[in-house]
Amino acid sequence: MCVAADWRRLYWWAVLQWVVGVALSGPCAQRCDCLPKLPIVNCSSRQMVSVPEGIPDDTRTLDLTRNHLKTLARRRFSELAQLRELDLSDNLVMVIEVEAFAGLQNLVTLRLSRNRLKIIPVGAFSGLPSVQLLDISQNEILVFLDDMFREMAALRKLEASGNELVFVSNRAFSGLSELRELNLDRENLTSVPIEALSDLSGLVQLRLSRLGLSTLPNNSFRQLGRLQELRVSHCPSLDSLAGNSLIGLNLTSLTLSHCNLSSVPYSPLHHLVYLQYLDLSHNPITTILPNLLGDLLRLQELHLVGAGLLHIEPGAFRNLAVFRLLNVAENRLVTLEESAFQFVGTLEVLRMDGNPLACDCRLLWVMRRRLRLDFGRRSPACGSPVQVQGRMFRDFTEDELPRVFTCRNARILSRKPQDVRTDEGHTVLFFCEADGDPEPAITWLNPKRSVLSSSGRIRVLPNGTLEVRYAQVQDSGYYLCIASNAAGNDSVSMSLRVRGFPASTRNRSGPFFLEGWSFTSGHASVNGSQPFPFDVKTLVIAVTMGFLSFLSSVAVCFIFMFLWSQSKGQIKHTATIDFVPRSTASAGGRANAETGKFTMKLI
């Protein structure tokens, strides 16, 4: 019985082979394989230089890949009305004639990738009302012309990456109201084709990668109200986003990776209240500032890998109530404090591997949640202190945590009172050195208990010293130095008394004062002497203006004299002056009066 069964299987296998042979030997294109029941025609890798004859009229899929086709002639596929998929990839196609695909009313997918197209004429895609996927990637296309895709009204995905595109005409995408996905990757574009993109009102996904963009201007993606995913990546010249560059968008996913952004673009992002996924990886971003991401109420994931990140400030993720994933792997973070999160209980995934983490009390919150948190493929490791350097977080036991993950309170080293008394115009320095583990941060408060910054006339120097330049009377009061770290704070108060000059002294020899403002030179006093009240620049300006005023006065006088002389007629060059000299008494007591006259020449 078994032998008979084996013979029957052999018999039917032979019959099947005969049927397949008959099917393949039926009407089919030369050197192609036909599967009429599917129906598929495979002409791949047959060294063909033209589209073959004899393709069955009912063919649904035609594969012409990896041949030597150079030209697609007009109406070459007109007899294949049932064709739904046409693949012409990996050929040498340089020319597509107008109406080359006319007659393919039911074609859904057209692939022309990896050919040698430099320009596609308007009308080349006419007669393709049903195409939903067009792949023209990895050609040498230089420009998208007006109305190039107009007759592809059903197109939903356009793959155009890997060309040499330098210009996109304003109406290049006209008629593509159904387009949902556009990919422009590895092009020579140096700006966003704003006008062209405005026709794609139905676009849902846009990828702009490896372009020569240097900035995203305002309204870069106007009219794209349905766009959900925007990916801008591998644009090394992109270093800025205008404040309204993303206005009008309601994105759920945004990627700005492998660019040159030096900070998180808070202003362009703040209105994206539906954003759930944000990727800023591989940008030179060093700090995530506090309280600036709070408008992204639905943000769930933030990726900032390989960015050179140094600090995540307390309050950085405030108001993010559904924040579940933070990926800051491969950065330069020393710590991540719990105060950066407002709702730390929602955090599920925390990628911190590849950072020089200091295993102290600031990371104790992570260790206590390490069994609930997903660290990804690699567990974080300690970068310091030396005794635990290199140990993975997952290797610590509960008993070790209180001994290893500790901190030492901040402590101000010198508590000697500093009471400085000085005259106006002098520069005063207050020193404040502190110690602790981790290293304390130094903060200064002015007499009104406002925090002082590192800029201005009264500023905090990088080493924590307070500098009061050109002290004024109103600067007097008590200044407070606060040293703080994760373990605690310490503070010390310092006094400054500034003595003003008497009014008489100010008027004679001191700096010039006007309603409480002191105008002094930019040079500090030497050996206690008062600084010279004006600098060289001020003196030069004053002398120049005085000299110009004098010249203008003289010029006005000469002009007046000239006009006056013209109005009086002939000018006399001599004048005769009569005078009577003072009378003198003679010996006889008579007054002797003499008269005189002289002539004066006018020059």
C-alpha cells in the first residue's frame, strides 16, 4: 500500500510539472516568466534594452527591474489596462516621453528608482489616475516643474529621495490633494520649498533629510494643518529655527536630529500642544532649562542622544503629566535630579547609559526605582566615585544604597565677617568659597533679596566672587552668599557701605554728577586717588563740538557782513573821522580848543 501511494504522489507531481510547463509555454513575452493564475510577468535581469512584446493583456504585476532600458516610449504600456503594479527600477532610463504610461487606468504602484533621470517632462505621468505610490528615488533629477504630478490625483506617497534636486517650482505639487507622505532625502535643496508645500493640504508625514538647510524661516510649513509627523534630520548647517517656523502645525511627532542646534528650540515648540514624540538627538545642546517645556502637555517621549548634554535643570519637565520616556544616553551628564520631574511616577523608560554619572544622593531616587524602570539594552554605570567606578546600577544591593549614594552638605569655608566701607566710584570684591559633595553652587542676593546674575555692574564672577563695580551710595546694604547642593545649604552675610562725596567736592574736583548719576572714566582708581572724570574719547568729542560751534559762528558773521554790504551799494574803502581833542587850560586862563581830523583805510 505504501508503494502504491508513493507512485500516486509521483504521478501527480509529474502532471503538475507538465501543467506548469504548458502554462509557461503559453502566450507570454519573450524571455519572461509568466504566472497566469496570479497573474504576474517577471522580466527581471534579462538584459533587455526595450519593453518586450507579447505581455498578456490581463497582467496585474510586471517586473522589468535590472535590465538596460533607456527610453520609455509614448503609450508603450497602453494595452495593459489591468496592470496594477509596474516596477522599472535598476535600469538606465534617461528619457520618459509624454504619455508614456497612458492607458494604465488601474495602475496603483509605479517604481522608477535607481535610474538616470535628470528631468521628467510635464505630461509624463498623464493617464495615471489611480497611482497611489510613486517611487522616483535615487535618480539624477535636478528640478520639479510646475504641474509635474497634476494628473496623479490619487497619489498618496511620493518617494523622491537621493536625487540632485536644486529647485522645486511653486506649483510642482499642484493637484496632489490626496498626498499623505513625502520624502525628500539627500537633495541639494538649501531652503524649504514653502510655496510648493502649501499645495499639500492633506500631507500627514514629511521627511526632509540630508539637505543644505541653514535655518527654518517663519511659516515654513503653512497650510499643512493635517501634518502629524515632521522629520528634519542630518542637516549639519541647520543651526536655528525662527520663532514661528512651525506655526500652523498640529504635530504629534517631531524629529530635529543630527543638526547644529545649540539649544532646545523652546519658542518654535511651545504651541505644539498635541506633540507626543520629540527627538533632538545629535545636536550640540548642553542644557535643558527649567519651566520651558511645560506647554507640551501631551509629550510622552523625549530623545536627546549624543548631544553633549551637561545639565538637566530642576523643573525641566514640569507640567508634563504623561511623560513616560527619557532617552539621554551617550551624553556628558553627571547627574539627573528628581526635581527635574513634576510627575516622576509616570516615568517608565530611562536611558542614561554612556554618561559619566556620579553615584551620590542625587541619583538615589533612580536606584530606588531601578526595578520598575526600563534602562533599555544597557544599564547605567557609575563614573564616580572611584570605589564604585564602572559598576552597573543593577549590580547594587539594597543594603549598599545608604552607604554609597550619599552627599556631604555644602559649607562656606570662611565665615569671617566682611564689612567693607568705601567711597563712590571704587570697585569692591566679596569672596565666598564653599566646599561639599557634590560641589556647591554659589548664589548671591542683593540687599533687596533679588538674585544677582553674571552680568551687569554688580555681577557674580565664575569663581563665585561678587564684584561691585563703580560703587554707588544706593549699593549699600547686606549681601547674602548662599552655597547649596543636594545635601543642604549654607549662607553668610556681608556688608557694604558706600560714602558719597559732598556737593562742593563734586562740583570742584570730583566726577561730574547729574541728579544722582555719576559720570566717571572706565579706569579704576590708583593708590586711592580719584579717577579722572572724563576719558580721552569724551574730551575729544567735547573739543570737536566746541571747535565746530566756533567755526559756524564765524561763518555766520561773514555771511551777514557780505549780505549787508551788498544791500548798501558801493563800498567805500576809506573813512574820514573828525574829532575834538580834550580842551587844555592856558596860562592866561583861557580854554584853548583844537580840532583834528584823520583818514582811515578800510581793509
